[in-house]
Amino acid sequence: MTFDWQDLSALAVVAVAVVYLARLGLAAVSSRGGCGSGCGSCPSAASTHGKGEPLVRIGPPPQRKG
């Protein structure tokens, strides 16, 4: 089997994509802390712990007059 320039360039693109995805996966696995940790360490966690107006109220609908 012979390799011409198109085969080599396609293999190079695939190799670069594999290395890129491997680095993303490694960074996701080895990341420490952040909002995905579930410990409330991110700045947006303060607004989600019982403060502010709820998005959905659970209960009976308000009574209509008339």
C-alpha cells in the first residue's frame, strides 16, 4: 500500500484531533474544584442556596375573583 500526500495529510489531521481530544479529556478528569465539584465553592453557589425568588412555585393556583 502506498501513501500519497492526501493520505498523509488526512492522517495528520486525525492525529491532531486525537491529541486535542485526549488533552480535553485529561483536563476534565484531572480538574480540581470548580462548579462541577458540588461543594458550593463557585461564586454562583451563593445565589442558589435558598436566597432570592424561586423559579417555580409549587402549590394551588391563585383563586380568580368573579
